[in-house]
Amino acid sequence: MPPTSRRKRSILSRIVRRIIWVIYRLQGWKIESSLPDIPKFVIAGAPHTSNWDFVFFTGATAEEGVEPSFMGKHTLFQGVMRNFMFDMGGVPIDRTRRANYVEQVADAFAAADRLALVIAAEGTRKSDGEWKSGFWHIARAANVPIVLAWVSWKTRRLGFSEPITPSDDYAADLARIAEWFRSKRPDYARYKVLEAQAQRLLAEGGEA
């Protein structure tokens, strides 16, 4: 990623960030537990149920003094959109390269002084609550901790966990993650699905 600090951010990115901040504040979101003060980490958020998720995550992290990053297809970082995508925190992923996306993101972490990468761990909004393992593989490859983020659209509340260092046991880590999410919203159906997934993987031997 090019060091955006060496040039002035694009006007468009500054306008978009300001709009996101205003929307976030107008919707009345409240943070119940803050982000840890560490330079590099993966933010694994759930649930991913709305196209507005990026807005409130960007607003919440901005309130915490952190500019979040996200993964994007490398073709979006070309031409007139190049500076805007980088200024918004984009990390380009080239699916045509021999190195897979996990290695590419690990390289981005190694090259950065600070990087908070937001990942929707459920994958898509159509998920029933089960998680993909990409967030875990990225954190392990980059040797950075995972910070969990829970949200409730109903109450406009969200919060972050303490840093979690991934072990070599995905199922055990997922069980720990599920326990944390259930503690925040015990009756939420998708978090129950996550817990069931973790227990199933433990029974099956823990393969990611």
C-alpha cells in the first residue's frame, strides 16, 4: 500500500469519510467497550446483515481514533479510483497472483506501521451465522491478534473485545470466540449458530 501520509488525501475520500461520520452520529450508535490500543490487528465483526455495516464500523473506529482497512479486488485500485480506494483504507487483493489472498494481506500487514483490517467473518449477508476461517488464517499468517466486534442494530450498540492471539487450533479459538459473542447477546440466533459450528468442529477434530 502506498503511504498516504506523504500526500494530501483525495477530496472525495475526505467528503465520504465526513458523510459516514455524520450518518454514524445521527443514528445514535454507542460504543460499550473500546478498541485496544495496539498498532496492528484483524477486526472480526458479526453479524453481517446490512450494506450499512461498513458505515457504522468506519464511524465507530473513527470515534476510537482508528482508520479501518478492508480488502478489495485489485482492479478497483486503478485509474481515477486508485487514490480514493487507498485513502479509504483499501488493501488490494489480486486473485490472479500465485500468492493467495492470505499471503497478500500478510504482506500488507508486514509493510504497514499501523493496520486495522475489518473482516465480515460470516462472509456474506446470506450467512445463517456460521463463520468462514479466512480471518483466522490472516491473523496467524500476519502474526497479529484478532479483535472481535459485536453489534446490535436494534439498540444501536456495539463493542470490541480484548486482543485474542490465535492458536494453532481453529476449533478451540472459534469456541472461545463464540462464547464471547454469546455473552454479549445470549439470545441472538446467529451467535447460537456460531457456537454450534464451533462445537461441531471440536467434535470433528478442529480442522479449519
